[in-house]
Amino acid sequence: MNDNFENEEMISPERREEIARQNLSKIEEVNSQSQQRGSIYDKDQGNIPMPKTKPPNEFQAHNMAKGNSAEPQPKPSKKRKIKFTEKDGNEIEVDDKTPIGNFGITNPGYYFVPNKLLPSNGDFYPNGYTVAYRSANAKEIKHYGTTEQGDYPEFSAALNYMIHHCCEVNMNLRGTTTSYLDLLEFDRIYLLFCIRELSMPEGTPPFTMEHDCPCGYVNEVPITKDNINKMDWSTPIGDDPEKTLLRYFNPEKRCFDIRTKDPNNNMTLYVPTIGTVQKLLRYVKREVMKKKNINLDNVEVFKEYSKLEYLVSDHKLLQEDIKGNVSLIKKLVSDINNWSVSKMKLFVSLTDQIFEACVPTVSYTCKSCGEVNSAGVAFQEGYKSVFINVSTDISDELS
């Protein structure tokens, strides 16, 4: 007799009862599997139910032995989540795919953007504001896709068109109408990639750009809404690490209150909104057209109105009269012309730093040397490539 089997005559009643329980347990397990997966019947084995699926491999068997699922578990979501306090005081966890219907907004198809997910953190918007977005339709993608490559003014106009049609903005200010014009220019790129994520079919490759690491390796860097960096106001102003723009940020006025040793050099600076830049650009273009024999390579008008956007607290203040004049612009130009040289130097340096902080960037790890780099968002195949990848082979879609 094979020593691997127990002699039935030598088995105690207790042992027989234990073996019976084990056999019953195995039968119940097989029956359960056959009901869940379906079964086939092997005639040579007395019609014993057999599972359709293959036996578990080593990885699956290891997981089953540990009491875990045989199948690999999905990777955890990398969506950035924050806690949001509703108007009634309830604190809930949301991400940028949370339907805005949860926040009393009834527009179907829109998704809520929590302030702390915006690159600006919402620090320059009034309390209680809301921003939501939806996917772009064919008309909007066509409008955006006709942008000329390398033409930034046209790209800016197409981007504003996309934000205008696909975003709902409410700045929660009584007695005034708010819109996409109240958004910071910096937040536009983030919202553009929010819209892209919803608009593109599932399985669409991520938008990428190339960036040269200092080590010489050319990396292909993906750009998504989740890896666009936040505004960084911690860069030292000069050699003193304690003096940063963050030090002068006024959360109540949502601006930078610059205080200097000479009170005459104090100034208040703002981060430009879409509306401020748009209205100033329109005004400057009109002033340029008034000139005759224009040399666009050296137009003093551009210099005269340069950097005014950092002095405007609200684009609604840039109201035109019936002749097209804007009194606030004339006043700001007059004030700047009367500044001291020291104040002008401060103004130029500080606004340059605000501009640098507002350039959208992404961080990535070099695949060659392992260093973490920061790269400005670039559209190397043209701005239209955000929605229309010009390098993609479309022949498979043709009959």
C-alpha cells in the first residue's frame, strides 16, 4: 500500500469526521466556482464540474494562499484630491472630476474645479468663487484647431474662445457680472488640459513635448492637468532669502502690497487676468493703428503701455468712453511717467518676477540621469496639437 495514503482500518472516527468535513468543503468550493464561471463536464470523471478558466499561475496562487484576490489589483488613482467645505459647513472630499451638481449648479456635463487644484490655488479670487468645465464639441475643437502655428496672439484668442465656451465662472461678487475674463491668464493652460481630458476619446495618448536635460538627454515629457506646477512666490528677491513676493502678498486684497524703505516707492501689483490683458491689447492695437508709417519693429506705443496689466486690479475698470478712450489707462501712464528712477527699477524687476512665476511649467525626472527638472509648457507641433495631433496616422480611419 502506498505510504502516502492512510489505511482506512487505522483511521480513528475523529479523523474520518475531519476528512469528511474537508471533502464537503472542497465540493462546496467547486460548486461555487462552477456557478460563478460556468462549467464543463468530464465524462471519464463522473461528470465532475470543471472550471473553464486555466489553473492559477504562481503569482495568482501566491495571492490566493495569502487570502487575497488572484487578479492584480488596479493601481490607486493619482487624481489630486482635497477637502472642500460646502456653504452649510459640511466638509467633503472632492477632485477635479466631481460633478458640479453636488454644489448646487445645475448645468449638466460640467465638472467642478476645487480652488486648491488650480495652479493659482485660487488665492487671487474672492471667497466663494466657483470654476467648472465641460468637454469641447466639434465646433469648438475646429475653431481651436485652425490656429496658426507660432502665432501667439491668435493662439491666445483661440484659447480664450475655448475657455469662454467650455468653462462656467462665478466670482461670487454681488452686483456685478463675472465670466472667464476674471480668470488669471496662468490658470488658462490648466483648464485647457482639463477640457482636453474630457474631450479626447479613451485611450488617446497624452500630450507630450520634448525637453533637453542639462545632461544632454532629450526627454519626452507628458503634459496633463495633474502635473502642471503651481505658482511659486518663494523665489528670493535679490540676495535676501527672506524677501520674496509671498512676503508681500495681501490675501484680503488678493495682490502684492510692496513696501519699501522710501514710502514714495511703495506700490500695489496684481496678477493679470484674461480680461485685463485682452482689453489692454485691444486698446494698444487701436493706438498703433492711429499712427502713420508704422514700423512694427520699433513702435513706441508698445513701450508706453508695457506692464500696465500689473497695475490694474479689475478689468471692469478699463471702461471705454464713446471715443474709445480709457481714463484709467491714461492715468496710469501719467503716474508712471512721474515715477523716480528707483521706483521704475523696482517696478520692472518685480513685474519680471511675477511674469516668471506665471509661466506654466511641468516637473519631470530625466530618464537618463535621474535629475528632477522643470520645463516650460511648449507646443512644439503647434497649438492645435492639444486637440488635433498632426503627427498621428489617420489612415486607419479611412475606408
